[in-house]
Amino acid sequence: MSIHIRGVSKSFGTFKALDNVSLDVPQGTLLALLGPSGSGKTTLLRIIAGLEWPDSGRIEEDGEDITDRHARQREVGFVFQHYALFRHMSVFENIAFGLRVRKAPKQEVEAKVNELLHLVRLDGLGARKPAQLSGGQRQRVALARALAIRPKILLLDEPFGALDAKVRVELRQWLRRLHDEIGMTSVFVTHDQEEAFELADEVVVMNHGRIEQRGTPEEVFEHPATPFVMDFLGNVNVFHGRVEKGQAFWHGIPIDYPDYPHSQARPARVYLRPHELDIARAAAEQPGGNAATAAAVTGSLPASVLRIARSGAISRVSCRPDGSDTELHVDLPTDTARDLSLQPGERVTITPRKVRVFLPDPEYVI
């Protein structure tokens, strides 16, 4: 089953949750709706499920308009963040609930529930109550219950948000394998980019009720389309620069920017990810040397080390570029940082391996 969202808008009072959103989800795709709180991702998911109604626009399944259909008529399975299991029912009865509502024969119910218990790796736990299970096991029960009605589409709203980090990682890997086995069209909501990139075939980044970018995890991460996407996808250094005549300039360092060939200079923002920077001890400086000129010649920025913070496998070196009040962060493997053995106050040069430049977006302020 493919899903087609056509010009959907939704407001709650004066708050515009969705603003003319259009999106296609091809058959068999595992798609992530990624964005901060209030970006509209959960509202969009609930509209696909039939739990909310759009103010305008329509929802189609395989080209058929289902906008006015109730949730029970849409053949959609929904998994909530906090499980929403019936505490007084056993695991078996929780999974069987949708089948019993549809008056499925007893023998069919038993066979289907046992099949699902095996699928979600909960064999032998059917008689337990939800309170006797771990958080990860409860979420598997919730998933099995959603699958019991044989939905054509599986929707998941922050499915791992209530779990601890280790269990989240295990369940993500398990859900990806399960999706590959059953091949169902699935859409899940998350604000965790690592989760989206690990699980999804495609990622849709949302902000203020609109789609900022859609693409494969690699496309979205390597080629962010807007300043918001660049800033949202993890730690990033942001500096002011300018563009003119096909080049951007950051602290005197020229960067190719063919998107702006005009001679009139314009302000721009320069984005550098900490792990895409190289750092080295500075060579002895010549008296009277000009840092900006040196940077333009070498493509490296002179700076002073402020501090080094080690966190597991990664160490962060915080520096202050010459002539700047803004800190610049460089991430290194801890072994590399230990070998380099930098100390606060030391002079270094920082060389970017990749730089992304954006002209100011009046609707997005850092």
C-alpha cells in the first residue's frame, strides 16, 4: 500500500500544525518523519491514521481518497510511544484484542497471536501481564497488537522514546530486520536523527508544519538543503561570512560558491561540522604576520586552544579563531587527541575538509 498526502493543512486554534504538506510514501518504504517538537510530524502521522482530520487537503492510499474514512476503516496499525497496553489483560489478550473486535474465529485468533508472539520474539510470555515485562518487551507487544489486524500501513509515533539508550538501539535493529521480513509500508515519527538514519529508507525533515527536505539518510546528512536542516542534524559550528563572484569568504579563507556569481557582496552563514575539521600545531609565527592573509594562502585558520573535553571515543577541542569572539569546536578520535597532546593556550591551525554555505533565510534565525 502506498500513501499519498496532497496539500494537507491543519490548525489548532491559532497554531498552524501543518501548512500545505504534500508527500508520497511508496509501497514497502520505511520512512521517518524527523523534526523538533512542534514541527507537525505527529499531527501528520495521526491524520494518515484517521485519528485527526485535516482542515484542507486529502489522504490517498494507492490513489484512492480515504480522507473521510474513520481510523477503523483505513487498515492502519498504530504503535504509540507509551505502549497503550491494557494492563488488566494478558500479553496474549492484548495482541488478540483487535481480532476479537472484528469477531475473528477463536482458532484463527489463537494461531495468529502465537505466530505474532514468535515474530516479535516473545514465545512463552503470552500469559504474562504487561507489568511483568520490560519496557522493550512491552513495545514489542504493542507492535504485535498493531500487526494482528493485518494492516496495510504501519505507523509508529516515537516508538522507542520511553526506553533507555541500550534497549532503543537493540529494538531499532530488530525493527529494521522485521520490516525487511514483512515488507510493509511504514512511517515512524522521531526527533532522534541517529534513530531516523539507522532505521529509515528515506527521511523527511519537518519544521513549523512544513517539509524542509526529503531524501535518503546519506543525502540528507551530506547535502542538507536548508540552514535549519544543517543546524538540526547535530552539533555544528556557525560563522558569519560573505559571498561574491562565485566565492564565499570565512575569516579570509576563500570557498568555492558557484551558486552566487554576482559581484555585489552578500552576507552568508558558514557551517562546519566538528568532525570535518583537521587541527595541527601552528608553525612558528613570523613577527608582523597577518593572520587573514596567511589563512587565505594556506586555507587554514589560526586559533588558540581554549580547552579539551574527552568523552569516550571522541574528544572535543574548543578553540578561538584569531579575530573572533566565537568558539570553534573540533572533534577528534580520543587516541588522536591523546597523541596530539594539545594544551590550553597553544597555537593551532584548523583546516576544514568540508564547508557548507547558506545565504540567510529570513524565516530561520540561529
